[in-house]
Amino acid sequence: MPRLPFGGAMLALGAGGIATSPAAAQDDPRLSLAGDASSAGGSETTAERDTDYGDGSAFDTGGQLGYALLEGINYVAPTLVSDIQADFFQVAVRGPLRFDPRRGKLRARDWDELGDFFRIGQCVRLDWSASGRYEREHGHCMPWDVPTEDYYLSVRLGPIQDFTLGHGTVLRSYTNNVDPDHFHSGVVGNLQFHAFVQGQFFVDDVTRPSLLGASLALRPFSYASERTEWLYEYEHMLEIAVSVVSDLYAPAEVYTAFGRPLVDRAGNLLFRSRGVTVASAHLEYRFTFGSQVELEVRGDANYITGHGIGTHAQIWGIYNHPFGVYSVRGLGELRVQQPNYVPNYFDAYYGVQREQFTLSEGARRQLRAVTGGSDDDPFKTKQQLLEALDALGDAWQLGVLAGLDVQLYRGEGESRRTAVRGRLFLADNFERVADGQFFVSLEIPRLNDKIDVYALYARQNFDGLADLVALEDSLVKVSVRWDLNEQFYLTLNYGRIWQLVRDAEALVREGFRSDDEIGLALGFAEEL
Amino acid sequence: MREAAAARARATVWGVSLLAVAMGCQAPPPVPCGAAEGAAATCAQACGRLFRIGCRIGANEAECVATCLRAAGDGTVEDVSRYGRVLACYAAAADCRAVADCSLGCGPMGGPVPFRILDAGADREPMCVDDASEPDDEPSAARPVGVPSRVVGVACPADPDLVSFGLVAGTSYALTLSYDAPGASASLRVTDGAGVEIVAAPEGPTPRTVSFTAAATTTAFAWTVSTAGAGNYELQVGRP
């Protein structure tokens, strides 16, 4: 009776994104167990997805023709599409082009540096397990569903989206493609050695690796005898984990000449770099009250090396519907941290804020509060903020986070799977100006077996709830795929993205600018 | 590893300095300028080099030159007397890091170049990069100096810089304040430890000079305040 550790995983959509759900599942390994627990009174359930057992090879090919809008320019967007599977190797090949009919040429910035050519391999993956289920790869980069008793190693190359490591107190909802001018193909891996060991690792960019990290979790009591396995798996569980995330070449300070920031030929900001590393130790204990109610207590102790220490105490309350219709998880987190500790240092905005922390007025207010109002430099890096925090003393400060994670399921027994998943986090640190964090995501995989939806909204550096929802200065991603029939499908992609301004004078004033990216396409794919 | 350590040290010079200085930390060592005193180059030479080594300002060299002229001159002609050395440094830079080092080390007195740092052009007040003695805005944070002595620093508008020195009753003293920024206007005054003014030179073009004879043996504070223009200053504390 296989239990699928990632069974509750969502489908992350679009040509773009190593699916975040494995991370979410790793962050929350009991997502699948929630389903299991709910079925304690009946048959064991799994969250099955569209999978094929032992399907050795497959080859789909086709294309998309669409429209794209970026920087106010309308593009015709043809894309070659091919999905190949050969045993443990799969690749989703895409040739995404943006053609400007007015100028009669392709958008140059899509193909002007080495990393851009990795757009072709939206998901290149290797997966090994004894009894894993192959996913028909369409660029989603999902991990396989693998029974808990099995081993599993998955390495996936592609853009990273909404990736969370461990409990998320160090790295949460990380996205490596916030600026559409610079494509970054990262690597995400999952490791499972039965129920005893769970691991994750990632690298932000294979052409210029800088941010990398790993997490390793041990569940000592899960290696129990067959007689006690049920007890440990379903009534209580202890997990001990460590994780390290390091930005080896984190921007320390932007290079300037004539008082202006310097960029390279492809428009990347140039900066002095100095590594930032965060090490973390986790402890987690879960107890199940009957078949429906669970309580989890987690403790994370994190250290930004050379800077501050922060601790995160989390309590998760979980309610599973008795018939497995839904699962609701509520989170409360208390942070006790030094002034020079930044929780979730590597967050959804990190891909941009590592280079320019002061993206928004809120971020500028935060920096001014730290430096006593003496700093209006728009090009302060996140590391410079961290260094400024060092001067604020050693007094411990408090912070809180509240979260909600709701999953609805459909189907029963072996065909049971997630229908909708919504996640929400809201965080604030006391005694700090403009450092509120808000994150919400919605994932609807295979609605009516035709439609996939993924939406993400992240906002940071705000003070009050009135500033919680605004398009400006926020990070937004919406992807929809609608299968019209077996061959034709529609895709819709919207992103509120950040781009480095090209004009020298405007660059000085703004740095990165928030903008819209829209894509709409009709696709065709045929299995050969 | 050595290079990484050196890079870290260099980064500390500028990246940390503004913040560290604001927090009262030890000033980092200066970045050496890659061009000799008196060296000069044109904006076109500097921008040509920048684009050749792959660090750019603007979409092309012409845009870079225009930026250079705005930043290092009056918009049409470079101020070679002030910026020639850093332009020469840019024009000889081997890589982008060296370019950034030029910006940090080729200014007056071996410090940062007083470009209108990260300003938005002529319609915005230039941002002032203060010196390593900050904070020295009040008597409790004043920089103690001997008599005679020569004090150099960066003047930011409306940001007083204080030095303290000992007075001996019956002894005469003279203080002279000079700015290098054209059109700079400043005031200079001396108070005793209780804040009572001993002598003052009101706001006006530099140099500003005051002289007085101490009535008591005490500690005095010299207040230098730039009222217009940012730049480097020199304060001479001595006897007439």
C-alpha cells in the first residue's frame, strides 16, 4: 500500500518553473499523510496524478502561437514544443520566441546571454526510484509520486518558482526569474531514502551559480519495526533537520562610475560580491489526535553567519475532513531574533533585492529607519541592509507569522487527488519599520481534467494592512493552461515582474522597475 | 583565496563605509587611485575604455559621454581640474572592479570622487557622501585635535562637523576654514564647553577665519557648517 510523500503536491504550471510543490511538500511532508489520516477509517488513499507506471518512452511535439506584451511592446510569440521521455530521463523542450512585427525582429534581450539559451530546456530531469510513477512531462517539472518506503532521487533543471527549503524560515517562495531579461535555469533536487531521510538541494543558476542550499531531514523513529511502524507514522513523529543556504556571490555594493551604476553588455548590474550564508537547525514533533486532528510543533534556530541569530517556534494545527474532502492547516509562528537577523532572508524578492534592496518606498523607509534617515542611495544591496542592522545592538526582538494552508481533494481511494490548494502567510517583525510580508498562492491542478491554474502574489516592505494588496511593487504570477481537446490547448500567463531600467538617467533614479508581462497562446501537441 | 580576501577588503572600503561611518565605526582604509596626480583624460577616452572592458553606462558610448559630461563637468566640457584624474583612471582600468575603485579612490584627498552621486541630474540636489569622522555633529561626538592642527573632512549642507581642542587662558588662537567646492558658503564658530559662543564667522564664502584670546582654560568646540554646497574642507586650528 504505497503512501505517496508528495501525493498532495500541486501542479505548477506554465512553461516556466521547477514545480514548487515538492518543496511545499517537503516543507510540509504531512500533506500526504493528511489524506492518509483522513482515510484511517476506510481505505488508504493516495493523491494520484496523471501518471503512467513503467511507461518507458514518449514523445510529444507541437507548437504554440501566441501574443505577448512586455514593456508596452506587442509581440507575436511562436513557441516550438516538444516533450520527451526516455526511462529516467525527461525533457520539456521549448523554443519561446517574441517577435516584434513593427521592427521585424526578435526581442534581442531574450537571447543575448548564455543563460538565455536554457530557455530551450524548460525542464530537464533525471529521476530514479524503484517504483516511482512517471509523470508525462509538459514543462511542469513535478517530482514523481514515490511511496514512502521507496528510495527516490530527482534532479530537475529549469526555472525555479516559489521554492521553499525545509520549513521556510531561511528560504521561502524563492523565484529565480523575476527579471524576464535574464533567464536563469536552476537545479532543484529531491532525495528520499525510505521514510528515514528526506533531502532537498538547489542551485539558482547553472551558468552562474551563486545561491545554493540543501536541507537534510532525519526521522529516527520512522525506521521502526513493522509492528510499530503504524504507531510512529500516524501518531507521532520526530524530525531532526539541518539546512544551509549560501549566496556565494551576494552583491555587497554596486559598481559605479560617474556616480552611475555600471552594467555589463547584457544589462546585468555589476557589483562587488561577498558571500552570505544562513545555517539552520530544525526540530519537529507531530502528534495525531485520533484520525482527524493533528498538532505539530516545530523549532528552527537560524544563524546568518557573521550577523545575527533568529529562532522560529511554530505550531501547526491540522484538521482533516473525516471523508478526506479537505484539509485545513493553521500556522502560528513566534520569532525571537536579534536585530541583525532577517527571517526568510532568501525570500520571493531575493532575486532582485539582493542587488537593490530599496525597490519600493517601503524598503527605502526601512533602510532609512536603520541608518537613521541618512541614506537615500537607491542602490543599496540587501547585504548592505544586513550590515547596517549589525549596528543596532544585541537586544532580542519579537516577530510573528500567521499562515493558512487549505487543500480540497477530489476523487476517492486510488484516484483521490488535490483539487485546490491555497496558501497564505502574513508576517511582521515588531520594532522594525516596513518589513511586513504577505504571500498567497492558489493552485488548481487539472480542474475538470482540463484546466490548470497557478497564481502567486507576494508583497513585502509594508507596514499596515491597508497596504497589503497593491499591484505596484508586488510580485504576481498567474498561469493558466486549458486543454481544449487532446491536441489543442490555451495558455495564459501574467506576471508582475521587475526589470532593470536601461536608460542611464532613469536607471539612477529607479534601478529595477515593476512592470507587467502578459502572454496568451494557442497550442497544439501530438503524441508521436 | 587571497584574491577573495582582497576583494572583501576592497568591498569593505566603500560598501560598508557609509553605513559604518554613520554608526561611528572605524573608517576603512582608502582605496588607492589607479592614476597619478595630475593625470587627465577625456570623457570620450573614459567611456571608450568602459565599453571595451564590458562595463557600461547607457546604451552606447555617446550616451556614456553625455552622462560623463553631466557628472564631471558643466554638461558640455569636462572639469579636468577636478575630474581629470578619475577620468584617466577609468581610461586605464583593466576591469569593472578597477573602474569602481577609481570612483572610490580618485577624489580629493584620496577619497571618493564627489560626483553628484546617484543623483537624478541637475534638477535634484546632489547627495552628499560624508566623511569617516561622522557622527561629529555635537560636542559629545566632537573630534579632539591638538593645537596647532589641520583637520580635513567632507562638508555636507546643514550637517555640522565639530572638533574640540584645549584652550589656555590668555592664549590667542586663530581658526581658518577653507572649502574646495566652488561657490561654497560656510559658517565657523567657536564655543566653550557650556555652549557659550566665544567667537563666530557668519555664513559666507570661504575661507572663513576667526581669532580670539581665551579668557579661561577650558575645552573649546569649533563648529563648521556648510550652508551651500558639498565638498571637502580644511580647518586650520592654530595661533595667529
